[in-house]
Amino acid sequence: MFSSKKLILALGILVIASLLLAACQPAGTPQVIEKTVIVTEIVEGEPVEVVQVVTPTPEPAGPRTLVICLGQEPDTMFQYGGSMLASSQVKEAIYDGYGANGIDSNSFGYQPVILEKLPSLADGDAVINAVDVAAGDRVMNETGTEPVELAAGVKVRPAGCRSADCAVEYDGTSALQMDQMAVTFKLLPGLLWSDGTPLKASDSVYSFNLGLDPDTPNPDRFTEERTAAYEATDDVTAVWTGLPGLLDATYYINFWLPLPEHAWGGFTAAELVDAPESHDTPLGYGPYIIDEWVKGDNISLHKNPNYFRASEGLPVFDNLVFRIVGENSNANLASLLAGDCDVVDQTSHLDDQSELLLELQSAGQIAATFVTGTTWEHADFNIKPVEGFTSGDFFAAWDEDGDGIGPFGDVRLRQAVLMCMDRQAVVDTVMFGQSQVLHTFLPPQHPVFNANAKQWPFDVEAGSALLDEVGWVDDDANPETPRVASGVTGVPDGTLLEFSYETTSATQRMQATQVLAQSMAQCGFKVNLNYFPASEWFADPPDGKLFGRRFDLGQFAWLTGVEPPCNLYLSSEIPTEATGWAGQNDTGYSNPEYDTVCNAAIQSLPGEPSYEEQHLKAQEIWAQDLPAAPLYLRLKLAATRPDFCNFIMDPTNNSEMWNIEEFDLII
């Protein structure tokens, strides 16, 4: 039974939709749903709950409106002007396949939307050619990762070379050939902009050039800067050519989201940043057209008659409204229950309502969606702290040996920490059983997840035995007091096994770390929990705590997409003064074997035997070395009215609006 507080939140009335069939109704068909309503009547002077079955009068057929409630207001609709998820939610309605430039990214793979197919080396629409290069040409360096200008003394990979081991030093005069990728993309025929103008391959090239313009606020020009040419060879064909020496594992998505050159060509890149035509109501080719953006209130759209799937009866709804409701999860859930929203999206931050969402779903009042996405929580060990950092006695003597390796440099200590973390308890309590424990940097659903990599179950006895082996002993046989050092390398005898476990002040992280700290105490760890605002925790190095390597054990999240992120733990990614504090490997972990395997994986192409082989091997090494404790997958949460269908949240697609044209109601 619901508490009185929850009944108030549910607007004081329990409405349970019944007779819901597992089929979506055709567009324009009025919906008739019987509802069971519990009302309070006065019988003989006493309040009594009475069940009534209500069949509402069917509304006449007419235009249908879909209302989606956003927790955040988009910053801009301009393709290169922002990166908010709220913006992506709306852009999915005006650019089909917006998330990956006219390509969807579902189920750890990619699917063409406005392209005939994804190019492949096997089909011949992607090729690797040996081309002549000369002094002054832009090519890739010996690692195949950074663009350089070819000159005498520069080391590069000649044609046929796939690793730095076979790189050669250019002498400045001799003939040299390098491998170069060329990839051909074909648009679907007959695509139109919403104003009826034909959409051409040149619109994609226009977008590419716009992204390269220095006046365009493009935060990521990684692929553009590694492109030798991107051109339209006819109205439906675009060809991408990489720099010599670049073997891009995701070559088949190097296509740029088309932008309407016929409508925007008269603007400079600087003008497009704020122009209403691009910032507020950009022209698109997707299922809907923006009518108006009322700042702080709503964005209204209507059906695009020129949508390329219009003949399929899509989109289903005639009108679409994105209501901007803010991040008050209680209010947003109440709006859904009241019928003011058909969908409450993930920007509405329903995370703290998981228990209530499950209860309301069980009662038939809503449909809740919990998806383990690609964001994974982990606790990083500071294996190699920045010089001069100390955090109590545990780290006080870390640099006496001159190697810069702290106590967590002993892999056995890292393994013991993980075995003493009850991660399943976090999943069961904090995540209400909707997530799962992780064992590597990839979720089990990923195509190259290594199921044979070492897994460390919660085992207080085994963890304690490993601590004994390292020299962290329970000298008083009291599990409530921390262990002490006795012969631990680099740590004075008598030092308490005490360190700080730090993360952001997000509620879910605070709850998770409290559970983990309590379980670690059973092994004799004294864990001091510290929480910081995200701006402080993620502050820029060298002074920032996390990437300045000024922490003991630190929790945060990385995003795993389609491509496995073994590169996060490469030695070359350690942020140091010498690298200008660039890099993502805040642990300081360095293993030459791991570096070799991960680099080989990165430099392999999908379909090649080495691609899967090296990615599997990288996980095997990582799971044994544990530079970080893999914890659990973060959830993506959203909710809809109970009679909603075709709402599919996918782990690897950032936006749950990816198939908004198919959203419908059940009959």
C-alpha cells in the first residue's frame, strides 16, 4: 500500500489503466481505455474507499499532440553551439539520427538512418590505398595517433606497417608511401529538407567545413583535423579521405550531419552561433519542424510533410511539445500522473525516485524505464601520486624510495580492496536491483566483453588473507579497529590501514560509498569519506584533486561507447607537468604490456582478428592489475504514461528520443 505522502504525490487518486493490449493504435485513431478509480465516499458518516470503473467518452478524431517534459532547457539548437542532452532530445525530432550524424548508435553498434548503408572494407566502399607522400605533407606520426608535418627526421609508418615497431625515419628526399583510407557514403535517394529543398551530399560537406571554421564553437575537431579531404562527388555521394598513416577503427561513421547550405550559406560562421535561423528554429529533415521556442516554457513543433518516412504514416503525432519543467523530480512525476506530460525524460533527474517509480509502475500508473547505460562508476587507486602529495600516514612515506609509487602500487592491496567492497549491496539497495556489478571497463553486453577476465567477488575472508600476505595485520583481533603495517614495503611499521575515499557530493554517490566503506571495514580498512562539489572534484590540474593526482581512492564515472576505452589507462595518458597535465589516466598506472596490447587494439580495424583478440587481452590484463575498482553501471531513467509504446531507451544511444517518430499509444 502507498503511504499517505505518496498518495498526495499521486494527486490523491489511484488511476489504473486496464485492458491494455500489446499493440500500438494507428495514427489518428481515438483511444478508449477503461479506468479503475478508487474514490472516497461518505457512507453512514464514515469515509469509505469505493472502486468505480469509468469509461471516458472518446474524444473525436483530430490532431494528436505528444507532450514531452524536459528537466533542462536546451542551450541552443545550433549543431556546433552546445552539448546539452536536452538539446539532443529536441534535435532528434528535427534531424533523424542526430546522435551520430545521420547514424544511430544502438546496442553497441551503428545503424544507418539517412545513408543507404554503412561503408565497409569488405564491401569495397571503404579502401586502403598506398599513396606517395613528400616533405611538407600532413601525415600521421609513428604511433598513428597524431598529425605531423612530414620532414627529415620525422618517424612515420610506411605502407603496410601497423605498429610503431616498423616505423621509419623519413630522410627528407627519398620516395615514401603510406597507407591512406578512403570511405564512400551514399545518401538515401529523394531526401528533402523540411522546406522541400533537396538534401544533398554537399550539405554534409558544408557542415564539415563549418565545423572546421575557427569562428565555430566546435569543442571536438578530432576527426576533422585528421582528414585529408571530404568532398561531394555527386548529389548523393560524399567521400572521406583520412591523412596518410591513419587507420580509423570507426571510419564507417566519418560522415557529417547535413546542414542546410541553401538556407544558411549567407551567414558567416560567427553569425550562425546566435542567428535565430540556426540557434532557435533550424531547418531540418527529420519527423518534426520547430514552430517556436518560448524560452523558459516550451518548444513547439509540427509534423514534417516532407519527412522521408512520411509514407509509413510517420511521425505518428501531428504536433509535438517539449515542455521545460525543471529538475524537481517530485513535481515532474506528479505532472506525469496528472496527464500534463506523456513522457518525462532523463534530464528530469528521476534518480532519487527509483523506489516510487517501481511502485507506481507495479500499480499500473506509469511505465518506468531503467536502462544500464554506458556510464560506469569506478573507484580509482592513486598508484602514483603527484610529487609532494601526502594524505595522512598511509601516503606519508610514498616517495622515500624515489620511485613515486604509493601503497596502492602493490596490486595485492588493490585486489584486497575490491574483494572487500560489497558492490552487489550497492546495486541491490542504492540502485534498487536495476543495475549490475562490473568486472572490467566494459559491460557484459558489449560485443568484445571478456567473460574470462578475472572477477573478484565480495569475499571478506579472502580479502583479509591477502592483506595478511601484504603485511597489513590485525594486531588486536578486533575487526572494528583498522589493520596496521608490519613489513609493508615503503610503509613504516605501525601505520594504520587508513585512507580517504573521495567523490562528488551527488546523493547516489554518497549512498554508494557509504555502503562500500561499511563493507571494507569488515576487512580492517579505516575509510574516511570525503565529498566535494563537482566543480572542485573535477577541477583542472595540477591543483585539481582528481586529475592533479591528489587523492587516495577516488570515485567518478567514465563513458563507454561502442569503442572499448582501454586508452584511458595508457601510460601516455598519465597527466603530468611534462604533458601540460593533459591525459585521463589519473591513477598513474603504467604497464608496458598493457600499453602494447591496448595500442594494438586501438590500431586494429573491426573485422580484423587482432581487433577482438587485443581488446580481450587488454581487459584480461586490466582486470588482474586493477588500476581502478570497477563498481556498477549508472542508470538512465525515464517514465511515460502507462499506455505509451515504442519508447526504447538504449544503452549506447545517448538520447531516448532516437525513434521519436514511432512514439505512439497502446490500444
